[in-house]
Amino acid sequence: MVSNFFNLKGVKVNNINIRKRAFKIYKEHHKNIKISDIAKYLNVSVNTVYSWKRRDEWDKRINSKVGAP
């Protein structure tokens, strides 16, 4: 039987998808959502979401301009 969780550099693939969903929720709410609400919705620790936000620089990614000037 094949597991639904394949390790990728120590991170489970399922967690990567949740991490992307967390950023998408944050971005769609224009940064006007509590991190604790995102954590509760995705059923993960608040500290985990704060860590993702800091490590992935969510605010920078949202505020940066993408594409040609």
C-alpha cells in the first residue's frame, strides 16, 4: 500500500498543500484575517501558520509587484 504522504526534504507533501492554501486564504482576505482563524480553518497550529507567514514572507509577496514595470 502506498502512503498518501511522501517525504520531500523532511516535509510531508500534504503539509505543502496546506501551506499554500494558508497563503492563498491570507492573500484573498487582503491581510485582514487573523492567523488564528486560518489555523483553525486548516486544522493546524497557530504557531505553524505564523512560522509559514514569516519564513515565506507573505506580506512581501503580496506587496511586491509581479511582472513588467
